[in-house]
Amino acid sequence: MSVHKKEQGGLGRGDIDDLVNARHVDPFAVLGAHADGAGGTWLRAYLPEALSVQALAGASDEIIAELQQGSVPGLFTAHLEHAVGAYRWRIHWAGGEQIGEDPYSYGPQLGEMDLYLFSEGNHRDLANRLGAQPVTVDGVDGVRFSVWAPNARRVSVVGDFNNWDGRRHPMRLRHASGVWELFIPRLYAGETYKYEVLGHDGVLPLKADPLARATELPPSTASKVAGPLAHEWRDHDWLRERGERQGVGAPLSIYELHAGSWQCELDEAGEVSRLYNWRELAERLIPYVGELGFTHIELMPIMEHPFGGSWGYQPLSLFAPTSRYGSADDFAAFVDACHQARIGVILDWVPAHFPTDSHGLSRFDGTALYEYDNPLEGFHQDWDTLIYNLGRTEVHGFMLASALHWLREFHIDGLRVDAVASMLYRDYSRKAGEWVPNRHGGRENLEAIDFLRHLNEVVAVEVPGALIIAEESTAWPGVSQPVQQGGLGFSYKWNMGWMHDTLHYIQNDPIHRQHHHNEMSFGLIYAYSEHFILPISHDEVVHGKRSLIDKMPGDRWQKFANLRAYLAFMWCHPGKKLLFMGCEFGQWREWNHDSELDWYLLQYGEHLGVQRLIGDLNRLYREERALHEQDCQPQGFQWLIGDDAHNSVYAWLRWSASGEPLLVVANFTPVPREGYRIGVPFGERWDEVFNSDSQRYAGSNFGNEGVVEGSAVPSHGQPLSLALNLPPLALLILRPAS
């Protein structure tokens, strides 16, 4: 032996120093069992704080070597004159004895195809391959850890199992991919862990696993080893019918909610004492949504996020349901229960940006790995967050795998992609000189565009029938057009223009509405340029914008009448529907994520009336094909009166594909109008099937007593007409009598 190799256990001083200082680039080259070149074997273990170490035969408790601790504390070695087969360590600690296999006795764990697909950005099942995976290797149960950190000098797994000591379990680098891996025997689901990363500038704050499928309850930030879902799905009928239920010709009425503040357990003082878990929410929420007739719920992001005040829009665990409401199996049971009640589940999903928390993705291996390095590209000034570098194949694939994880693993019916506009434009919310042009000198983010198109193409193949919905607030063309036709390929786009225009109109005092008449009709000019969802979302009832009913002008009666008329107008307008929780019964307060909705308001007739109105509108919307079948086709809508600004009256026909019409008439002034004549194409009698001023909804009950006789008086280009009584601040729906 050379002088250097005599220092301890056949190792040179360089290897020893690197082990002791936790900077060894290849721990598998020095730890475990290694041939000495002369037929013998070195056994080495680096176990700081251990009292003694013995090597046991793999299949028995026979001691094959007593390892010695030399001058380097924690470094235990033994030399045998023969080759060694399977073995285990018996380790004595101050707190007791531990027997288990040596992590450094195992070869590479991840297959070459997994690593190739990951590097290519096209691995579609990352959640079940990378991260922490309970596996059995050579008959031994344990956990395989793997994490991407190509620029790290060393990565270790740390947790309670090794006293959070980064010297104990340094990982193997798979050089071509930049993935570090380690199989640790005798670990099981439920273990908490993080990664200790040595960057080129030193040890980083401990990092949570980007691919964790479970986490500690915030404010704790560790990842948890998760096993496969144990839930037994019973939603086969729903999944079989889903494509038809979610097509552009089907009714789509979405109830948006924040799981932590819909309903909570309250203490005697009425303060929130506990959040309901997913199973408790299912018992309360599903009957409520079903009774109101919504076809879907949309959950604000439930991916784990460190700060509850972000409402989930700053997530750090893109594969883990937040532990605030229970386990992954609890969430799966919730989705399954929704499906069995014929209610779809849409998740908000955030591929645009992530928070700067030190335990998260920020400079994960000491470099800008998930984000752009240049802050003019990688830092989002509005939200104090970092922007994903989707031009990097591994990041592209990471986000793609996240989307597929929710759609496939949890049977989610659709993803609403948050902040798409911020992804599409490099100069989004930036002044001149504050952004970096693309390779052509333009403002478009070409990498994000490629990602969104790829996402929509992959989902269409991998999860047919699932929806991908864009929250996109600009006039970007073809958001919901197929990729093959030059579009982005989304199923639907939120119609933010319609929302802004109509809310601006309805907040005006009725006496001024004649000057804003086009704001309610302008949306029809572009209504068929995309597949639209009409959104009254959480963003419209926070941050001083006031609740939906509190936006309405007038006294208490007029506020409720305006709200009912506006909601009815929305349900009769082409486009699918989305309404945020609390709006369905006229909550006065702005939404507060730290308290539940003001359910006590339902003891008052006006609030109960709004809730009944939503239930009836949803029933009509589902049952009357004219209200949904041609939502995305211009032949489904026909103006009758769009220019009566003086009276603030609108009238139109909605048509089913087979030619069945519904007449919709809205009066947005508090003035009742008797004998208001409106042309109709046919029909001797028309039934009044809905009146937002009905006594049932706490209205004044002014109307047409259920039926109107047609007359042979041409009007509005139609051969017949009806003389209608238009109630104040109200909307009517009429149908030809059968």
C-alpha cells in the first residue's frame, strides 16, 4: 500500500477530507465494499456519532467484520482477506441499535430510459419515478430518492432518520442527466426529508423535494415520502361519459371555491377553529353544489404552498395536494365522490411563476435552475416571484408531468391555467428597458408558447376529454383554436373583456346606463372568436373591489334586483359560466380566505332569493338546449333589440341546433314597462319560464302571469310580436308554448 492509502481504511487524505467535509463527488467510490486488488475487500462506512459498527452476513446475524474507527471520527473501516457477498450493518448509537443494509452496496437505481426522457423534457410520469419512491430492491424495502441538481457539487438526503446530517447519505450523480439518486433501505412512507445541496458557493438552505407527493403541514416545510394512492376509484361511469359532458355543446356551469374558506368548523365565538378535511368537505359541499345545479366545481390551487395568503397561487410542490385538508387519499376520495354525484372537478394550476422561499425551487442547486438567470426574464415584479424557464427541456418536462399527474393520478377533469398572459409576453407588466426580447427581437415568449401548445397536444392524447382552460386577459389570437391551425390549443378561454365591460355597466346608476349601452352588447362582436367561459371569479370580490352585490347601485331592493338581473343576463349570454362562492347568495363582505362564507345571510329572504335564482338558472341552462348547445356558434344567438339605449332594454333569441328558440328580454332600469313590443319568429303563445323579478326570488312579482299571446303585428324584422310587461331591473325568458 502507498503511504496515502495507509491513512485509514485504504483511503487517501483527499478522500477522507472530502467525506468529513461532505463534499465528496462520488461517495460510492469510497463507501461500502470495495475490492483491494489482491482478492481482499475493504468495508467502509462514514457514520458520524456512531459508537461502533459491525458487518453482518446478509442472510443471518453472523458477524463477518468488526469495523474500526481510527483517527477520523465517524469513519469505520475493516479489511478482509476475501471477497464479500451481501452484508448488513449493525450500528450502535447512543440511543440504541440499528440493523440495516448499506445504501452504498446498491448499484444505479434509475433506468437509462427514465433519465433520457427526463433530459428530453418528455417524461410523462415523473411523479412515480423521480422524487421519493418506496421500492423494493433485491428483496429489501426502502425508498429511492432522486433529484435534479446538475450544478451541485454534492447532494445529500437528510431527515429524522439520519438526524438531518448531510454527511450521512450523500447521493450518486448520474452525470449525463444531472440527476442525483440514492436508495436508502428500511425507510417507509411517512418519513420527512429534504435535500442538502452543496453549491459552488457553499451549502444552500435545505431544499424541499420538487417532486414530493406529500409535505408537512405549513408552516413546516419538509417533504414526506408518499406511497401509491390507496383509494379504490368508483367513477368509471363518469370518466366514460366525461368527453360528452365537457364538449363545447354541453352545459358547463362552474362553482369556483377556496376549499379552506367555504365552510369551516367554528368555535363558540364564531371564529374558525379548524379547517374541514376533504372527506368532511365532500359531505357538505357536494349536496350543496348538486342542489344548486352546477355541473362543475373549480378549486383554487390545492398544490402545497407555504403561504396561505397566496390562496395557493404561489405553490412550491407541484405534485402534492396541500396537507391543510388531509392526505392525497382523502383528496382522491373527494374527487371520486364529486364524480359519483355527476359533478366535475377543475383545478387551478400555476405554471407561470413560483415563490422565492429558500426551501423551494429558487436557485435550487446554487444556480438559476428552474428560473431564468437574468432578472429581466426571471423575476416577476408584480408578484415578487420567479418565472419558470420553460425553454429548458427539464423544466418544460417537469411542468408537463405536473399537469398530467393531477389529470391522471387524481382523475381531475380539467386544469385552469393561471396567468397565461404573463407567460405569453416577455414585456408583461414591464416598462421599456426592463425586458429581454426573444431571439427574433419580439416580445413573445416563444418557449412558453411552445410549452402551452405541447401541453394541450399531450393532454388531448393522454387524457382525452379533459379540459385545459386559459386565464388569458389579452387579445392573443387563437387561444382556444387547435394547435394544427396555429392556435394555442386550449379547450376554453376566460372572457375577461366581457367581465370587465358588463361589471362596469352594471355598477353605473341606471340613469346613466343609456350612455354605456354598448358595454353589455360589445361582447357579442367577438363572442365566437374563442370558446369562452364567462368568469365572475374571486379576483372580482377582493382587494377593495367590493363583493358582487355591493357593486350594485341603488337602495337595498335595487341592489338585489340588479344582482339578479345581472346573473340572469350572464346565464343567457353565449359562453360557459363560472361564479365564485358567496356570489350565489349575495354575500355583502369581500371574500376573506381566513373566514368562512357568511352563511347566516340565508335566513333573509333576499339572499335566499338569489340562491334560488342561481339554482333555477342552472336548471334552465342544463335543460334548455338553446341556452348551451350553440354557445360557441354564431347561429345560436340572434339580436332582436340591441339599440334601445334610452330604455336600457335588450332582447335576443337563443337557438338550439334543431331550431328551438328562447326569447330573452332584459330591462336594466327600475322603471316597469307595460306593453313593450318585441318581434318573434313564430308562436301564437309564449310561456314565461323565468322572471328574475319573481316573488320566489324576493322580487316585486311584476310580469306576464306566465303566458303571453302573440299577435300578427310585425316588429324587429319578425312576422309576429309580443306585447310584454317588463319588470324593473329584471330579465325574462320566454319559450313558445308547445
